[in-house]
Amino acid sequence: MRPLYIASVDSFAGKSLTALAIGLALRDGGVRVGYFKPLGTLPHTVGDVTTDEDAHFISSLLNPEAPSEDICPVLLSPELVESALQGDVKGLPERIRESYERVCQGRDVMLVGGVGDLSRGSLLRLSAPAIADLLDARVILLDKLSAEPMVEEVLLAKRLLGDRFGGVIFNFVGPDEQEALRGTLGRYLERRGIPVLGALPPDDLLGAITIRELSEHLPAKLLCCEKALDELVVHFVIGAMGVASAAKYFRQLADKAVITGGDRADIQLAALQTATKAIVLTGNIYPSSPIVKRAQQLGVPLLLAPHDTLATVERIEHVTGRLRVRESAKVERARVLFREHVDLKRISAIAGLGGAPGTQPIDVREGA
């Protein structure tokens, strides 16, 4: 069994989503799948064990029986970085290898989650290429295909990874890029030994954020409607224009959060008259009582943000760039997208599932 290491040329490219979607597709085809994340960055407590939050979530779906202390044996903390700078860190590769050996027991294939970009972990001598060597893994690379330099990063990654490079999945691919991958660009990459395993389009639902996550990251004070905190926000609208223009714009978008000053009761009322999931009130200015009462009647949370509108928007842009896939609606949407846009049969062959009885390559694409 050769594990598949899910890496990316840039941070927040969708590694967790990819590992989960591939794992669920293989599991649905009868393959015993496991998940393992050598390095983690999101501390999460399970009982008396601290592990990585993403690793715990994905493992709970793919291999829930795996020991919590082994699914992510190394957390990248400031203390660990400081120890590495002082030369006091030893035995991390051995710890990772031992945990991996315990987690992979009884599995037909292991999916190994990367962190950050290819260089992350280099301070500990645990970059993506180093971990791929340590675990004898093939690497599935993720990239956002939005410009020519992105393709050049894939070419460099292929050179760094050598024979361990298994192929690339492009994410956030628009119609023009899709056409290029079906034509000259795709043929060029294949000739350079870079299998194109998929091209995922942008998707509003996968980019959505829960009101709870939004509130935690601003951070904002919830003024009402706690029961709606797990609703998903797809769009963000800044209510800084005149009320007539705002009302017209608000009617065009559903599943939105409106960001506006706490003193703009006219904008807040216009938002409440359309399909709005939440209103973010900036400047730490409390809304009027009629606005609070109307929001309570409609079940629309009001979030009181401590910063001005510009700073609040910057914080929202930061958190929406690093969203986690934990809501069931997102998981199901990811499964559909991967069936339609990713060559899971080719990926299963890269994982060595082509020859063993009961583990034939799985083709779950629409119309395959």
C-alpha cells in the first residue's frame, strides 16, 4: 500500500476538502480508507488528547477507530518553532512514522493531509517532499488555476517531488481555464509528466461560512437569534450606499450577510426586508430597538463588530480564505463536484488499487 499525500503549492487551496472527498468516494467503492495528518496547526482537544481539528473531523468520518493521539502526532506550535530554532527538536520523523504505522493498520489506502504549502515544516525538516519520502507516498497536488504563474509553480513542484509526483487537481477553475485544460494547456502538462486529475469550478456553497464562524473570527457580539448561528452565509454585501440603491441590490442576492454601520438604521431595515442571513454592525454602535425587535421576529442574527467597516471587511476576507469543510451540506456538495470533475479512477490507480482483489480502480464520475 502506498499512501496518497495531499499537498498544495499555496495555503488554503482545499486540501482537507480534497482528502475527504477522495476518501468518501473510495470508501463508497468498498475500499478501506484511512486518514493521517503528520503536521497540524489547529489545536483541538479530544478527551485528554490535543490533536488537529481538521484531522479529527476527517478521521471521524473515514477511520473513527484510529487513536486520537496518532492521527496528528505533531502540532506546529510557537513553542515547537522556538525549540527548532534553538536546535532542541529531535525524533519528530520517528514519531510521525510510528503513529502512521498504527493508523494504517487494516487499511487498503491511506490519505495523508498536508499543511500550508510545499515548504511548510521545513524548519523541522518536515516539508512536503520530506514527509512524502518518510512515508513513501505519492503526492496529489492542488493548485488554483487563475494565472500562468500558477502553472509554473506546478512545474517546479514536479521537479521538487520527482517520481513521487502523482498528478494535479486544479481548483477554482473558470470556463476559460476549463477549455484550456481540455486543449493546449492540458496536453502540455501531460507531456511534461504532470497528469491533470481534475478541474474543480468555483462553488458558492463551498465558499460559505456559518454565522457562528463569522462571529468568532471578527470577533463580534451576538445581539439576538442564537438559534440561527449555524446557518450558512454565501454572499457578503457592504451597505454603504444610499438606501434605494441598497434595497435594489439586496433583492438580487439571497443567503447574504450585510455589513453596515451600526448607525445606518435605513440600510439595516432594507436588509431585513430581503433574504438576509445576518447583519454585521460595524463601529461597535448598537442598533435601535425597532431594528433589534424586527430582527428577532425574522430570526436574523445581529452581530456587533468592534471595528470600523473597512477593518471588518478585511477580517471577513481573511477568514473566508481559510474556511474548513465541516458542515454536512458542504461535504455532500464536495462529493458531487468530485464525481463530476475529478478522475477518481485514475487517482485510485495512483494509490495502487488497480490490481488487488476487491480494490479495482473506482470510476464514480457522472456518465462513466
